[in-house]
Amino acid sequence: MPILVVGSVAFDSIHTPHGSVDRCLGGAATHFSLAASFFTPVRVIGVVGEDYTAKEEAVFHARGINTRGIERVPGKCFHWTGEYRDSMSEAHTLQTDLNVFQSFQPKIPAEYRDSEFLFLANIDPALQQKVRTAMPGVKMVCGDTMNYWITGHRANLDTVLRGLDVLLINDGEARLLSGESNLLRSAERILPSGPKTVIVKHGEYGATAFFSPASFPGECRHRFFHAPALPLAEVVDPTGAGDSFAGGFLGYLASQPAVTPAAFRRAMFYGGVMGSFAVERFGTERMQSLTREEIDGRFATFRELSHLDFD
Amino acid sequence: MPILVVGSVAFDSIHTPHGSVDRCLGGAATHFSLAASFFTPVRVIGVVGEDYTAKEEAVFHARGINTRGIERVPGKCFHWTGEYRDSMSEAHTLQTDLNVFQSFQPKIPAEYRDSEFLFLANIDPALQQKVRTAMPGVKMVCGDTMNYWITGHRANLDTVLRGLDVLLINDGEARLLSGESNLLRSAERILPSGPKTVIVKHGEYGATAFFSPASFPGECRHRFFHAPALPLAEVVDPTGAGDSFAGGFLGYLASQPAVTPAAFRRAMFYGGVMGSFAVERFGTERMQSLTREEIDGRFATFRELSHLDFD
């Protein structure tokens, strides 16, 4: 079933110990939609400037992604410049040029209205809520956020949280949002504020889903689920790993006949799989060359590296 | 089959946000042997002073641990004073009184000579090597170490590494030992220096085993295995968690008919299980009240929180 994603389509300039790239295609909606496109149809809502050309558009179209909702306006695309140092686990923002993103007002094309899955990528919670409200019939809504919105736009973010099925955040964001350093208590504090399930991403240590009784009413007796990460000898560029995780996760779920606990677990593994591919190359490069066969091969590897029933 | 462990038997004074304890029974050999005793016979080599009384001895004997190798000498036991702050993930040493441990020279009782498994807890690598050399016939040797020995006693530590089947260290120690920040490259650099397998413990994120072709000659086609940790709402005292992991891991392996890849995987889970119990109370308290039934119940929980085949 189709997923609708709203978020940034951007250019990224990235410096890592492995090299640098200047103005490569990026943005949360881009990384999410490329990852999700391996599993299900994807529709994007975003805004771009005049520097977004047929070359960028072709990256989406090669993966069959519907870009009708990417609005073109005068000006330049959102441009993020960032750096990763030794540990590669934390991005240091050097410059943020919002450009056309500053006055972004999401508009939902009529042909997107029947989307059954919705991903609210990391943007102003007021805009996330606007899209959420305009799509009352969706089956499942997942959302992401970041420090900036948690500390400075809390009331709006709280409104978004109340409408989420799954909140996808990282360790630091979970701690900031909850005011708790212990991860389980963090999740236990966030769950009553709205999201039925909280997935906390631990970077190279995988991700943990924390369930509430509302996650799978009457169906799931488990409180949490841990998906591993693949030990990688070389992380070339972590940008977009979290959005690729989200894309693999929600893309797989949307491809399934029903959102069952077992499908949710497999979706967490596919999230890890897509995140692990994303970081192998700069920007969207790895997603552009990836095949479903490679994805399923790595899914098998994830199973083997975490399950007891192997010799 | 019996395990021989050499290491510290100590008193710990511990301050955490949950409270403080003064001079509770601790030490790596203590935590290891209590955890391992749930699976297999355990024999301890260590040294204690006159402040080690029948009360401490009873903790070992209640678990059937052979303490013939705990030498009693004039003076006081090793005494560690430490503190855990907000995150509970790092111990800050406030004071170390080596006391009788300063002149510790391990002596192996005759009745220990037929031990088939050996754990070299975190002590001076020169002493680890002395015990290793005195036990040439053991089936499997595991060892631990720490920053102090890695930076200051590297030549001796390198000798120990060459004789290890499994090195058990944490993330920070793996990075320090290898000079690599990437964990997989870290392990790939450590493996050729001696240990057939490296287990890196990630605290609240579980542990990963990195295998070499020598881990299970001709038997194992996997490069790594990840065991989860249990999300815990309250970590009362992390002291001894790593040694309890080691005790659960090696204790389980020693209880098995053969060290197969499948047994190794289950042993990693039992390591995580024992570590998760250890931190629930101060010092050795939780191990003293623990039952095998609780252990197997939590093993099932670990499986459910990480395996795909559950609804």
C-alpha cells in the first residue's frame, strides 16, 4: 500500500574522514522514500528551488517514486553542510541554509489522498500536524523529530505525538524528550504522551521498539523488541541512516497484508538493513545501485547474526 | 566441567544515585564465580586479608563454590571505592586500596589442576600468564583486561592475548587496545594478535562476538553474533555486570557437552541474562537470591526480545 512522506528534499555538503561531497542530493524525505521504494509505492511532499534539476528528479523516478507533491518555487533548495569526525556517530552542522524550505507549506495532491501509510519526517511539528490532520483516514502514522523541535517547539510537537502510531527517534532525542537518562524509563514516559510505539535508534548498536498496550491491542504480550545493527568496517557517510531505517521499516510494513507483531519485528530488521546500506556510500549513491536481492541477502545476515538457531 | 577463575576478591564501597553501600563483597573473581556457579562447578584463586570473614566465605559456599584457592594473608582485602553518576554507564574510581592484593602471587591447589575451563579476570597480565602457563591442558581460556594494563603493561598483555580462546572486553577497551574507533576494524585488528574470538560488551546495548577462522575451525561460517541486553527500568549498581556476563557465558559453555557455534550463541545470551540480574541490586545481593528458574525465564525473554519468530 502506498506511503505518503512529507519532509525535506535538499542538497547536502558533507565532510567525513573518508572524503567530502559538495551539494549531493539529500534530505529526510529523499532518504526515506528511496529506502521505502524497494518495498511499496512512495509519494513525496516537499519543496525545491530552481537548482533542483532533471538530474535529481531522475533519482526519484528511477525508483518509481511519485514526485507530484514536490513543489518547485523560485529560489534555492534547502542546503545542509555538515561534518563527521573520528567516531562518525555524531553530525556537526557547519551551516544550514533553509532557502525555499523557510516558507514551506505542504500541499497534498489529490492523487495522494488515498495513501494508507504516512511518514512525518523531521520538520516543523506545525507542518507535520497540518499534514496529519489533512490525512485522517490513514492506517498508520510514523513520525521523526529532533532536538531543535523538542526544546523550542514543544507544544506543537506534543500535538503531533498524540496522533502518532510510531515515533522513531534516537537515544539522545529520547532522553531529551523524556528528561530521563534510562532508556526504558524514557520510553515509558513518552508512550503515555501519544505514540503507541516508540522506536529508539542506537546507531551502530541497532534499535529497540518499546510497545504499549495500544501497539497491538489484545495481540502482543511483549514489551520490547531489539533489532541488531550490522558491524560495518567502513561507515562512509552516516547522513540519512535514520531516514533509511524509517523507510525500510515503514516500507516493509506497508507491503504486508496486516501490521501484526511478527510483521513489525521483520520491519525493524528491514529498517536496520536499509540503514546499513545507506551509510556505505555518500548521499543517495548506495540506494541508487541497490537491488532487492542484496536487501534480502542482508536480511538473512541480520537474522544469522542475532538468532540462536544457527550453527 | 569445572571452571578455574583467578582474580580479585574484594570489598567495594559504591555510591550511585540509588544509594550507597559500604564495604560489600565484590571483586571480579567473586562476581564471575557466583554467576558461573548456576551452571557448573567453580574454583577460585585469589587472596584476602583478615577482614574476610566466615560471612563472606558463606556467600561462596552457599553457591557450592570451591574456595580452597583463596589464600588468607595478614592485612586487609583489596578495597575499591567508586561512584556512578547520572548515566550509570561509567564507574568513577574514588579510591583503590590494593592492600593484600599488591603482593598477590596466585597458587594453584592440586585439586584445581584438572579444571578444563579457565577465566583470567582483570588482574596484572603477568599474573594472568603465570596461571595460564601452569594450566597447559585446559580446553578453553577466556580473559578480561582493562585500560590500566592496556596502556601500561602492553608487552605482558600481548603475551596473555596469544594464549586466549576468548577475550572479553568493553567498547572502550577494544578501541584502546586496537587504536581503531570502528568496532569491527577494532576486532579485526585484535584477532590476529591472539584471541580466537573477541567478545565486545556494549553495556545497555548488549554484546557482540567477533569470530576468526580459528574460533570453530571448519565449523562456523559466521563472522559475528550479537546478543541483546534487557531494557531495565532501574540499574541499581553496574559493578560486576561485566564479570557476571563472563560468568554466565563461560559457566554455560562449560556445562555443555561441546563448545559448538550454537552453544557459543546460547552462552552469549546467558552472559547477558546474568549481567542483567547482577545490576538489579548492590554488590552480590541479586546473585545470592537468584534461582535457575529465574535465569531460564529471563533467557526466554532475551530470545523473545530479539527473535523474529514470535507474535
